[in-house]
Amino acid sequence: MLDIKNVHASVDDKDILNGVSLQVNAGEVHAIMGPNGAGKSTLASIIAGKEEFEMTQGSITLNNEDITEMDPEERAHKGVFLSFQYPVEIPGVSVTNFIKTAINGNRKAKGLEDMPASEMLKMIKEKADLLEIDRKFLSRSLNEGFSGGEKKRNEIFQMAMLEPKLAILDETDSGLDIDALKVVANGVNKLKSKDNAVIVITHYQRLLDYIVPDFVHVLMDGKIVKSGTKELAYELEAKGYDWIKEELV
Ligand SMILES: Nc1ncnc2c1ncn2[C@@H]1O[C@H](COP(=O)(O)OP(=O)(O)OP(=O)(O)O)[C@@H](O)[C@H]1O
Ligand SMILES: [Mg+2]
């Protein structure tokens, strides 16, 4: 599904990613862990095609199509979803209306008609129930005055509605209380299928108890320096990152 080859990226002439390669197959969940400033969010942005980073080398392929040169919107239409992609506050635009516009935008790009209102309403109800989202929340202005946890829940709601092929969740666990964490994780698990894939970026093994990854990768100094199964996350939780540095010397 996703094939990242030797990606180098920089911002303002500062190298941030130094040759990242990663392969994600449909049906898989990959976790990316690593110290602060390692380049995890940068990698997420590069996959989503955000323009503030310059990709200086490498290629990104999604479902056998080279997306390296595509803009973020095109990639979104191809099924790439990055949490925090839409963190903007839009007064006067409700959570529901925002997602309706996004869904119909995706459909338009595929040459499809708008989703019929009744179908949209049904889907909104279904996904809101799945994520235990209050109906009142859906009519609030997007991100305006949202608490940290509400913002995260809204992200997952957007993901649930857009049904992406590849979802990248960047620190979706930070700021969630225990119950919300379970709801969000449960939502992600229910959305998982053999046709889509998820990349979870997290600092804590705790989230991976709920969203069980098939693979765990450690990103350090702009490179994936170690990959393993979920046991690696336990090892990191217990030992931190220094031992990996020592292994590399
Ligand atoms: N727009 C920018 N301008 C300058 N430096 C940047 C920019 N964006 C990222 N960086 C730098 O790139 C490096 C990697 O940042 P990134 O946000 O990818 O790290 P991260 O692994 O997500 O860290 P964290 O765990 O703290 O979220 C950091 O040193 C950061 O300061
Ligand atoms: Mg980050």
C-alpha cells in the first residue's frame, strides 16, 4: 500500500529526515516511536505532502502510484489522512458541515455526485455512536473552544467519516483521559480492515495496548534505526532510547 524509499527532507536547509524507508501493507498497523525532535511528525507531514518541508531525495508510492509530487489535497483524495491536518478553528462552520464538505470534495475528485443527504445523516449518526460523540458536539463550530480531548475526538470522527486508505495518527493519545483513549482506540480498531492501513505515532506504549501494532519502528535522528513487533514497544517503555544509540555505535 505505502512504500517509502530513502526519503530525505529538510526545512530551511536543515536536514531532518536522512533516508527513511518504510513499507506498509494493507491490513497492517505500524507504530512509530522515537525521542522528541527525531522527525516523526516531519515524516507524517511528508507522507501527507505538506509544503513546508522539502523532500530532497527519495520516493513515496501509494497503491503503486507515485505520489511524491502530489499536493496534500490530491493525496487526501487518494485516501491519505493525517490527524491534525485540519486543526483550524472555523467559526460558523459546524463539525458536521465541515465533514460533509470534505466528503463531497473527495467524491467530486473521483467524479462522483454529492452523497445523498439521508445517507450522509445515517453515516454521521453511525460514526458518532461508534465514537460515543454527543450529538450537540456535532453542531458546534469547528475546533472553536474545543478542549484538547475534544479536538482529538473530532480528528478521529473525521477519520471515521472519510474512511481513508492510509490513516496517520500523530500523538492522538496525548491529552486524552483514560476513557477517551479507549473510545478512540476502539474506534480505530473498528475502522481497521484488510483494505486499509494505520500508522500510529506515539510516545507511550499504553496506546499500543489498545491499538495493537503489527510492527513498531524507532525513528532517531531522521532515520528508522530499529524495527520490531509490539514487544519492542515494551522494551522502549522499560529502557528508554539510550540503549539503541549504544547498539548503533
Ligand atoms: N518548520 C520548521 N522549522 C524549523 N525546524 C523544524 C520545523 N519543523 C520541524 N523542525 C525541526 O525538525 C526536527 C524534527 O521535528 P519533528 O516535529 O518531526 O519531531 P518529532 O519526532 O515529531 O518530535 P516530538 O516527539 O517532540 O513530536 C526538530 O528538531 C524540529 O525542531
Ligand atoms: Mg511530533
